[in-house]
Amino acid sequence: MLALTILGNNSAVPAFDRHPTSQVITHNGNNYLIDCGEGTQMQLLRYKVRRSKITHIFISHLHGDHYFGLIGLLNSLSLLGHTQPITVFAPPPLQEIINIQLNVSDTTLNFDLRFQPLTDAATLLDTSSLVIKSFPTDHRIPCFGFSFEEKKIPRKLIPEKAKAAGIPTAFYERLVRGEDYETKTGEIISVESVTEPMPPGPKYAYCADTRYNEAIIEHIQGFDMIYHESTYLHALAERAYDRYHSTSIQAATLAQKAGVKKLLLGHFSSKYAVLDEFLSEARSVFPTTDLALEGACYMV
Amino acid sequence: MLALTILGNNSAVPAFDRHPTSQVITHNGNNYLIDCGEGTQMQLLRYKVRRSKITHIFISHLHGDHYFGLIGLLNSLSLLGHTQPITVFAPPPLQEIINIQLNVSDTTLNFDLRFQPLTDAATLLDTSSLVIKSFPTDHRIPCFGFSFEEKKIPRKLIPEKAKAAGIPTAFYERLVRGEDYETKTGEIISVESVTEPMPPGPKYAYCADTRYNEAIIEHIQGFDMIYHESTYLHALAERAYDRYHSTSIQAATLAQKAGVKKLLLGHFSSKYAVLDEFLSEARSVFPTTDLALEGACYMV
């Protein structure tokens, strides 16, 4: 299971107690932070997301509303005595921005900070239980979305059948990974006869800042949930295009074409005090849409 | 009159809904921002301090809790269409830190941003109604306090006396500035005989981050109000010294020795959930002490 907590759902200028972009995926006790706008460390405190469990940070692009809070978070973690390494995936110039700020204050972080450059679609992390990938979006400066896929063992054992077939329990782990069993006499017991397929693990994608662009679809096809920015209502589609952003209808259209199960909207312009219309517009195209609300936690 | 609004009163790590350091002096409709920790732009919104009226920003030193919010504030002002120039007084490396972040996002600010290096005690601004000066404090890296002195015309006219003495009204402005009047016959009418002295304008000093250091006294002697940091209670005086900070008792002692009228304490360590003891300790030495509370406005 992936748990997504929204920390900031506004676009660049904070307003109406909405904050610049940040969200966190919690999986197996680790927190994976996605973008880190100004005030993210306060939002983590406010919503009781454990800062000490942040192992990886993903910065989509170098517009300030997506990373101005990073230096403060790193600084605070260090002052709080954090010692576990943290890996930051980000466009390359971020490393210099962080380092210059550590240098002028004569600060050495208490933990190992590892930068990994984002330059293209790539697999960023591949553990026994989770795969995280990046994909480019269509923005004014280089910008990346991120997908999170929980890995599950491919098959589920049917113990009574495996036992009846005389398969030793020591082989059960290989069965659930998909291997047939060969008896001492050379007989093949097919894995299908003693196991059943498991549903794939949940998949979530963060589509970052972007114009409407169907090139994103291949990276999110059939996902359980996606977040897609919706800076403007559809009446401002032209402005959205000019500023490399999307509208409610565009986000919903992409979700629909990608065949995902659920859509979250965010990155709302500070023009909008009330957000209801984002929901009604998007749901007219894609009914299973919700607003990404700060403090809310969504299970994927 | 100087109006002081506290935006952040905590030390480095935000906690208990207390924010990193920032405060603002309002004078004649202009806002002078002192330090700009992360989240300052949100605090300005929260307490309805007009961002568009910020003309000068004073950054005491380059520990992040005193400037990490600056880039976000500048960025938002630009997005909001701010056009008036803003002058930033700060230790020199800040200019590069700001510029590199504007460059990577391909941002040109909508207004003229002027950097003025802080390097020593100096007069930073001297207008017809206000003098702002810097003075060094005693911190781990170069750090400056700031004093604000409202200028008042030196004397107050006694109209009936000036009229009885036959002084033309055109000369009244020179009288209040302290000049004697010479009649056509060469008789001298002393300024003292037709005016009375005005009390000096209010004086406020922000003593920034500092160890207890009596070298500060000459810059704040007899001031109406000072802010002095008080990171720790006095039981942690040794830790305060090691970390170039002060205790409640030390702040109060400095206020008392400098003969100021009122002391505000701030920059509280995140160790302390409750702040009452800061007040009782400091008042035992200097009774007219208050806590610098976020959102509170103090008239000087």
C-alpha cells in the first residue's frame, strides 16, 4: 500500500492558507517527499508526517514554489540530529544552490546528502518492494513527473494444493515467484496448479507542472491514482497554455485517456479562493476526480 | 511613531506554530522588513502586513533561519506585479544566493532589486523622518543589529508668542528647526523665547543573534524599545555561550545597563514549548520586559 499525504496544493504565490507544492508517499515506514515548496517543514509538523523517516526527496523542477523549502528542511533535520542518508533527485543546478547556502553559514550537515541528477525518463529506485521512475513533462523549464509502483510477489500460494502435490515447503518461496516444481522423478508440477495470480501492486504518479500533453500517458497508463496539476479553470485555457500549465478539463481528459482509476487535482492558482468549480469541471469529463486537499491522506 | 509587528519569534527549527525570525517596522506607510526566515511571506499574509509596502529589507546574517524566506517573498512580489524598487541590506554573499536561484528558473524580477552590503556599523538610510543604522553583534558568523530612529523637528512653535514678537509666518519653519529670528532693526529674538523643545523621536533597536556583549550598549543607549534574542533560559548559559546566543537574564541585563525603556525577548529555542519562564527570569532583572509574540504589534 502507498499512502499519499498532501502538504501543499497551491501554485506559486501562497494564499488562503494554501501552500506551495509538496506531497509525501509513505511506504513500508519510509517517507518519499515529492517537491518541497516554502513552508514544507512546517506542513510536515502540522500534519504529523515524520521528518526523520524521509529517505528520498524528488524535486520536479527548479521553479521556486517546488523547492524553496528544501534548504530549510535539510537544515532543520541536521539540527534535530538526523543521521540517515538522504538522496535528492533533482535537476542538476540544485546541488550548487544547496551547497552555496550551507557554505555561507559554515554548516556541515549531520547526515550524508546525495544528489542524483534528473535528466530524462529513468528508473530512480528499484527495491524489492518499490519502483520509482521519472518521466519528462511539458513545462517552461525542464520538469519531471514521478511514478511509484509497489512490487508484489507475483503469485499467491494455495497451501492445500501445494501440500497435496508433495512440494516441499522450502520450495514455496520459489512457487510464489512463479517457478514450476520438478519432482525427483522429473515430473513437472506447474506453478499455475498450486498458486493463483496476485493483483499487481498499487501505482501512483505525480505529473508535476505541465501543459496538457499526451506524451505523459505512456508513463501512467492504467494507474490506480494520479495527481495532475490544474492551475486554472477551463475558461483560462489560453493562459494555461501560455504559462505551460493545465486546466481542470485538461487534467481530467488526460486521466480519462490514460485509463487511470482516480485523479487528484492541485497546484491551484491564487486567483481562486474557492475550488468547487475545479471539481465540477473535471468530474464532467472524469467522474472519479478529487481535489488534493492539504492534510488529506489518500490510500493507493 | 514606529510600529513593530512580530512575524517569527523562534530559533532555527520551527516548532509549536512558532516561526523563524522576522519582524517589520512600519513608518509613514512604508514597511521595513527585518530578517526573513522561511514562511515570512505566509506570516505577512496571516497578519495582514502589506507586502507591497516593503521598501527595504535588512538581513542580519546568513544563518538560514534569518533569510531562507527571502527568495520566496521576492518571487511572490514579482508574480503579484510589484514594481517599486526594493533595497536589501545583507552580508555580501546573499546577492549570489538570490541571483543563482533567479537564474535557474529563468526569472527576471518585475522590480529593481538593489543589494547593499553590510560590513560594519554604518548609517544605512537617512531620510527626513527616519535614520536606520547597523551595528555588529557577537555571533558565530558576521551578524548585524539594526536601529531605527524617527526624526522629529527639534522644536515646537508657540504661535501666540511668535505672533506677539512680530515674526513673519514664513519664518516659522526655520524657528522649529532651531533658528533665531533677526528683525529688520537687527534685534535678535531667540528661538527659545517663541518655541519649546520637542521630545526626541522614538528609537527601536533589533539586536539580532548575539552572545551577551556590552559593546552593543553604545548603539542602543536610552532607546525606547529593544529586541534582544533570548534563545535559552539562564540554566543553559553555557550552551548559549558555546552557540553564540544569549539567555533571558543576559538580555535583561543588557537592557538594564543600556537604560532602555522596554525589552522584547525572542528567538526562543525549540526546546521550550512554554515561554512563561523567559518572562519571569528576565523581569527579575528588568521589569519592563515582554515576549515578542507572533502577530503582536508594538508601538514605539
